[in-house]
Amino acid sequence: MTDIAAAPARSVGFFFALAPRGKAVFFALAATAVCLLFAFPVFWLILTSLRTGTGVYYVHRGTEFTTDNFHEVLSQEIVLRALFNSFMISTLATVLSLGVTATSGYMLSRFKGPIPNAWFSLIYIFRCVPYVAWVLPLYFVTQKLHIFDSYWGLLLPHIAVHICFFSWIMKGFFDGIDPSMEYAAMIDGCSRWGAFWRVAMPAAVPGLTALAILCWLYTWNEFLFALILTAHETPILTVVMAQFVHELGMEWHLMSATAVIALVPALIVTLFGQRYVIRGLRI
Amino acid sequence: MADIVLSNVHKVYGHVVAVTDINLAIKDREFVVLVGPSGCGKSTTLRMIAGLEEISAGTIAIGGRVVNHLQPKDRDIAMVFQNYALYRHMSVRDNLAFGLRNRRVPADEIAAAVSRAARILSIEPLLDRRPHQLSGGQQQRVALGRCIVRNPKVFLFDEPLSNLDAQLRAQMRLELKELRLRVPTTSIFVTHDQTEAMTLGDRIVVMKDGVVQQVGTPLELYRKPANRFVASFIGSPSMNFITLRVSADGEHFALACHGWQFRLPARRFPHLGSHVGRSISVGVRPQHVRLGAPVNDDQIALNGAVTVTEQLGDEQLLAVRLGDGEIRIAGADPDLSLPTGTQIEAAIATDHLHFFDELEQI
Ligand SMILES: Nc1ncnc2c1ncn2[C@@H]1O[C@H](COP(=O)(O)OP(=O)(O)OP(=O)(O)O)[C@@H](O)[C@H]1O
Ligand SMILES: [Mg+2]
């Protein structure tokens, strides 16, 4: 083979130097490896959720599968309440924090001066504090405010964290939107606020959608705050799941069943949203 | 229907002085072009008139009303931006209607205004598209349409043609001129392109470093530039400048540099008297240098060797060595063969000489 065209490719890198067939094989292998790496735990989880309590530890103990675990879990009132609470907390936290992050990101992107600078420094400082370090102080604060173990007791800390983390991403989205569109709107009869609301916000919708999805998933999966800041009044799914490990042993089969149930909404949101997430994070 | 008056307008960003003491009176329906190199404060001036930028000092009045503290939306202006700034989540139709809807104009009037604007700009087939489905020239037209639907007192243009390719730019320039006839409105047009300025403007304002250098009609600027900067900025190829030493010689003044000298009658150039014994910058446009020997006393001669030629098809541009410098000559016969080193003789009518005190470009 006198492959003249391939010669310069060698300098480009290993991947491009491979022949087309080799490239395809390499790509397929790499993709399969990555998929297996991520899919295997999920596969194992589903498998465990379908086994009886005694069948969990040994694969070779029969090929007996059952859906009893799901029936048992879903008949526990605390699991149902936790599902509902987790859903409500995630949704409310997303809606409320996006309301703030959108405006705060916009301010950081468009305005200069003492107020934006102070705000910027504030969220910067809070961002620097390790996440874990927030939990204990928040426990005492929520106790003092008598919102411990309530929706607000969990929502407010979540929203605060979201504002610190997501204002930056929102600022990035607005940085990518040409401000002259808003100037045109101001000349076309909008106030400054109107230009933000009617022109900048619609243009940021892909970004906002992406952020909403990330925000929802983040809250849905969050464990630490939920563990410390809630008790019996407001069970949260991630915490309830962990409670299948207790003094009397570990009910892996029930825990897995709950985990699979928890996976479903997250999966739906991810599948529905991946288009937006990819597009949104690209602008 | 409005005149615009800028009095002693200044703009300062922190420590950066963007615009210094602009005084300008723009008549009703006049088309004024602000021109100057990048960073000279053209956009800043325009944005102050639009109300997008605060005015540091001075006043701006539109139609006799001081607008310093009015919101952009209350100034009754329209603006076209360099990148068009179309609302990207709206159809072309909604883009055009947006301003009217904000002003609560009845729906049937909006529809009528939109279709009128669309007809004027021939964008009727595009009304239901989104901005990203349009070409640059089409977006440009929509941006113009967004201005004319509202029938404002003033149009402001910030380099609206600079994102178009050369051919489309020339075409849009013509369309803008036609549009002016149909929709005569006081307009301010910002550009850094002297051709656009010359072709579009009733009057041109040349700016540099935030300072107005000269205001005048295109011909005034071309024929009587106020300083070396204006002289070099207006006209293409740009004016030649030669530094010459002036001395008195009886009835004449002799001007000389290394490799070139000529005499001018003192009677016709009395202002040179104050420069005797000093150097002066003499400007001459490439178009005003003719190949061939002088044919009368009003012309001065010039000899030199060709260094470079540029063939344009209908003419040739020459660069000719003159003393220590070079002089550019336009309008040479395209069929002439002038290899590098050819000695040529050229003539300049003394009427076409410009004299500047500044030896360096200000
Ligand atoms: N927001 C700002 N903050 C600080 N300085 C600014 C700001 N905007 C403009 N300037 C400065 O003001 C001066 C004039 O800027 P302006 O945008 O008016 O120039 P311009 O003539 O429109 O140039 P161009 O042809 O590049 O658009 C420049 O020196 C610029 O650096
Ligand atoms: Mg500009």
C-alpha cells in the first residue's frame, strides 16, 4: 500500500494515524469499555433489586428472581412520603434558585459597580467554603429558626448553595448573549428590566433549561444536607434508602429496589433533558 | 422631524477620556456621517445620543428637547447595530412589530406598518423566518426594517455595513441612499470607512481621539481639509505628504527638499511668507499628479524613478521615489509599461497643493 495521504497523519497523533478500520475498532472498544464502566453498577443494582433477601450475596444461589422487593418497599409509608418529599424539594429548589441565579448571573454579566462587585465577592467566598463545612452550622441555624426537619429547612440551604454555584454558569450564558440585543429592545420601548425579561431571558432559555435539569438532578441525588437537616417529619429518599442499613443488618435487596425507584425519575429527566443540556452548555 | 444639537458633550470612562467637547448641530432630515479610526469615540457619541451611555458633561437635544436624562425608549429614536442585534427568538415579523407592540399600537396598524416596511425593503418572503435563517444582507434589511416601522424622529447607525462583504456593502450603500428618498429622517451614521462616509453623508464629521477634527460636506473635506489628519483620512489612495523647506526668492518662494525643488509665485501664495526659513508639509493627492511634463506656468515638475506599480485595470497606481521619500501617483495609463527604475516626469497643478503646518500627522 502506497498510502501517501496517510503519511502526514502520523504526526497528528496516535488516533488519526490508525487506518480507518483500526480507528473504528478502537473507537468501538473504547466506547464499550466506557459504557460498561458506567452501566455495570446500574446493572448490578437492578439485578440485586430483583433477588430475594438471601440471594443477594451469592450469585450462584439459584436463578430465582422476584418483584417482591418493590412491593414491599412501596408498601412502606415512609418510602412513599420520601418519594413525594424528594420530588417536591427538588422541584421547588430548582424553581426558586433559578429565579435568583438568572437575575444574579445577569447582573454579574452586565453590570459593573460596587453592588455587583460585593455580590460577586460574597458568592466567591461562599464557594470557597467546602460543602461539608456548611452542614453543622446549618443544623444549628435551622434549629434556631425552628425550620429544622421542614421543607424550608432543607430548601433554603439548597437554594443558597445553588445560587453560589450556578450564578457563575448563568453569568457564562449571558456573557454569550450579545448585549446589543437588549440595547435594541431598550430603544424599541422596553425598560432595562423589560429588556432583560423579554429579550435576554428568552435568548437564555437553552441555558436555563440545562441548568434547571442539572439543578433538579443535583437536589434529587443530594444526601448530606438531607441526612443532617431532616428527621422523621420530612423523610428524603436518599436518606430513607440509606436507612435500610441498620442494627439488624443490611437489607440490600430493599435498598436496591428503592434505588431503582429513585433512578426512574432521574432517568426520565436526564433523557428528556440531555438534548437541552448539551445544547445549553455549548452556548 | 427633528434636529439634533450636541453642546460641549464630554464622555469619560473612569480615567479614559472617550469624547472631548463635541459641538454639532444636525439639521432636520440631514444625513450626517461620523467617521474616524477605531477607538476615536464614534460609537460612544452615538450611544450617548441613543441614551445607552450616560453623558459626562454637556447637553444633547433632539427636536429642541434636552434628552440627557431621558430613557432610550423615550427619545423616539431607532438604531441599527453593527451585528444587527435582531431578537433571535422571534420571527422577522415579530422583530419588526416588537417596538410597535411595546407602544401599544393597535394590531391592524402594526400589521400595516410591518407590511409597508417589508415592501420597502423587499423582505416580504422572509417575514416568517427566524434571524438565524437569514443571510447577512437579509439580516441587515430586517434591522433597517425594525427602524422604519416605528417612524422615529432619528435613525442611528453604528457601522451597519461593516459585517458585509465588499460587494454587498456597495449594494447596501445604494439601497440606503434609496431608502433615504423614501423615508427622509434625520440620521447619524457611524463608520470607519471613508468611502461610505463620502458616498452617504450630506455632511461628514471627522473624529480622532475623541476630538472633532472637521465638519463639512464631502467636497469641502476633500478640497479643503482642515489638517493633515483629515487630508490623509479622506480620499483613496491617501494624500502624499512631503516636508519642504521654504525660502524667499524675490517674487517667489522656493520650496525644496532632498531631490526636489520648485518655486511658487509669492503673489498667489502669500501665507507662505510666515514660513520662510522653516519647513512645511505639502500635501498632494495621487489623483492630482499627472504623468508628463508641465504644460503651463501653473504646474510644477517632478522627476523620479518608479519603484512599484499596481495594475487596477482602468488605471495604474505608481510609487515614485522622490528624494528620501516616495510619492504615489494615480490614474496612469494602464497600458504603459513602467518597469522598476524607469525615470518619469510628472506635473502637479499648484492649485492642488495643500499646505500644513504640522510636519507630523496630528
Ligand atoms: N465601557 C468602556 N469602558 C472604558 N472605556 C471605554 C468603554 N467603551 C469605550 N471605551 C473607550 O472609549 C474610546 C472610544 O470608544 P468607541 O467605542 O466610541 O470607539 P469607536 O470610534 O466606535 O471605535 P470602533 O471603530 O472600533 O468601533 C476607546 O478608547 C475605548 O477604549
Ligand atoms: Mg464603534
